[in-house]
Amino acid sequence: MISGESIPVEKTEGDKITGGTINGTGGLIIRAEKVGSDTMLAKIVEMVASAQRSRAPIQGMADRVSGYFVPAVVIIALIAFVLWSIYGPAPSMVYAIVAAVSALIIACPCALGLATPMSITTAAGRGAQAGVLIREAEALERLASVDTLVVDKTGTLTEGKPVLTDLISYGNHKDEDILKLAAALELGSEHPLAEAIVSGAEARDIKLAKVADFAAITGKGITGKIGKKHIALGNALMMEGEGAAISDAQPDADALSKAGKTAMYLAIDGNLAGIIAVSDPIKASAKGAIAKLHAEGLKIIMATGDNEITAQAVARELGIDEVRAGVLPADKKALVDELQANGASVAMAGDGVNDAPALASADVGIAMGTGADVAVESAGITLVKGDLTGIIRARKLATATISNIKLNLFFAFAYNAAGVPIAAGVLYPFTGTLLSPMIAAAAMSLSSVSVITNALRLRNVKLD
């Protein structure tokens, strides 16, 4: 839960562990060195809360325009009132009141007030249809200008669940034989690696034999008897204890490790029979999504608690620009803070508890809907399917929404820029007529209709 590693990590006497992580097999005795507010999980909660509190509220475009526009209209209305009351024809006071009231009515900032919320509301509905849930309107606005994306690995770029990937047999043994023996040994285990091997055998319709004298050896592997054969499955230390020579198989094991896979040796009666490898597979859509994000001009950085070898293997396959491996939750947040301090606009995508502080600190936090609740609560945008292609859809939606808001503001402001002088009576010397407050009210309503109509165009924006 804390480190985000995709494959379980062996812990031995004296190693530090963190509350909230999972003990795969066997029993253990723990000495609690930190409790309550001093625990890692409590610190994560505090980091999330602190980051959310420190986030500066973004000023919307409508607010910035209104900050100048509303006082200007009031001043124009006052000037119109004074000029009409002094220089207007009789009854000058009536003309002055009509001009001032018409200017205030036609400039009623309804259209300006609707420009942003109408677009955001429509975009939120369109996003939901595409599996992009928008929790904060500010996040959608910021996403359009993001130039750096920090992504977690396990559960974000990868499936987050180990699967059987490779079978290598030696001597007279066949791949199916070593899988049958390994799966039989692992059948009763709840270990994620065991589940991957058993599932691989089941997918091949392999019938599993019964195991006798089963034993789990901490830090090495497992042994048992199947028929008259003594079977051992585990790491190099296990093979050493069994007297099985693995030197000839070492190049194969090294190649699998460099590819980010976990290799396990299988020995039969003290002789090496094969290698079984499992890994956390990369999501099918990840490579295409990364390529499209690069085409959008984004820099992609992977930040993962997993080991360097596995992280680099995934990064090479996907074309990730930069890798930060073996990082803790606080390190991910520090990375986001560092990038922001250097002027980058940062989006963070993740799915776990360990991603929550970084999600909260980023300009835009993007949570995988398939991940932990705290990640979803810390993010401004959630991808329902937990698929990176959702980021592309979200960015397209953000870009379209910002363009729509700008057009709404143009409609509202341009309309008012032309309507206010007319309402104030600037055409009276040429036409001899003054705009009626009722006509001004009708014109003001039409401006709001134009803004609403434009915002509703977002319902049909293409995101794929």
C-alpha cells in the first residue's frame, strides 16, 4: 500500500515494515516504533490535507473581466446620468434616468456570470459520458495548460496484478511439465506470485497433482513431493540448498530480470528443470497513450516505489522521458513541488494511497477510478476505467472547454462593449431616439441565450 511495488518483497529479521502493508505468508512478530500521528499513514493523511489547504484558488477569466467591467459600467451610467441631466432636452431628468437605467440593464453581467459555469457544467456532463469525472472546475482549467505529467507505475501504467509470462525448460523437460509441477506446489498459497502461476496453469487446462510434505522456507521458496519426485521452487538460495546447479540458466534469469520480470527456478530431485517468470503486465493502452501525450508536448516522468530494474524496463518499453524509482509518498510529493518550483505546470496520475500527497499537491491530480479511495479524494479528476487514454480525453475536453469559455466571454464582453454606449445615448444626436429600458432588458436576455447556446456545443465535442 505504501511503496507501490508490483511484486511482494521479502522481509527478514530486523527489516523495517510499515503498518497497512500486507503479510503474504507465514506469521511475524512486529515491534511498533511509531504509533498514532507518527505513523507513515498518518503522515500521508496530513500531507494530503496540507497540500489541499495550501492550494491557491484560481481566478476565473470571468472574474477578472468582471473586476474591470462592472465598475466601468457603473461609471458610464453615472456619467450618462450627469450629462443627460445637464445637457439633455426637457424633461432632462427623465432622459437622464432612462439612459442610466438602460445602460445598467443592458450591461447586467448575466452573460459574463454564465460564461464559465455553463461551459464547466456542460463539460462535466460530457466528461462523465467519456469516463472522465471532474471533481473540481479549476482542475479542468489547469489541465489545458499542463506541460509535465508525473505517473505512478503499478496500477496506472501496469495492471497491478502479476501474471505468468515465461516458461523455460531444460534437459528433457517440457514447458507444460514444469508449469504443472510448479502450479501444484503453489495451489494452496495466497501469495500473488502463486496465484499468477496457478492461473496460468488453469488457462492451459492443466490438471494439478496432489502435493505431500509441503514446506515453505522463508526467503527462499517452497518444496514438496509430487508422486516420488521432490520438487523445489524458489530463488537462487533455494537452488543452492537443493544442490541444483543454475550457472547454465543464469543468462536466461538475468535477461528476465532486466525485462522487469520475477524469475523462479524449479528443481526436480536436486536437478534444475526450468525457470518460471511472472510480471506485472503493462496495460494494453499505455504505450499508445504515452505516444499521444508526447505528441501533445507533455514531458512524462514515472515516479514509482518499485525497484529500479523493473521501473527502467517499463520505461524503456513505453518511452518514458524520466524515471524516479524506489520513492516513498513524500518523495513523490517532493518531486511535484520541485517541478513546480522550476516553472512546470504539473499533472499527477496515480491510483494508490502512496500517490495521494502528490495528487493533492499537483496542479492537476488525476486518479484511476480502479484505485484507492484516498487517491480519488485527493484528485481533481478521476478516470473511471483507470486507463491512461482517459487523460487524453480529459485534456481534449479541457482544451475545448477553455476555448468555449473564451468565446463566451467574447460574446458577453463584445455585446456589452457595443450595447452600453448605445443604451447610454451615444446615437441620440444622430437618430433622435433613446433606447428603451424594455428593449435593453430583451437585448440583455439574448446575450445570455447566445452564451448558453455556445456552451451547449460542448455536448458534442469529440474526445476520441
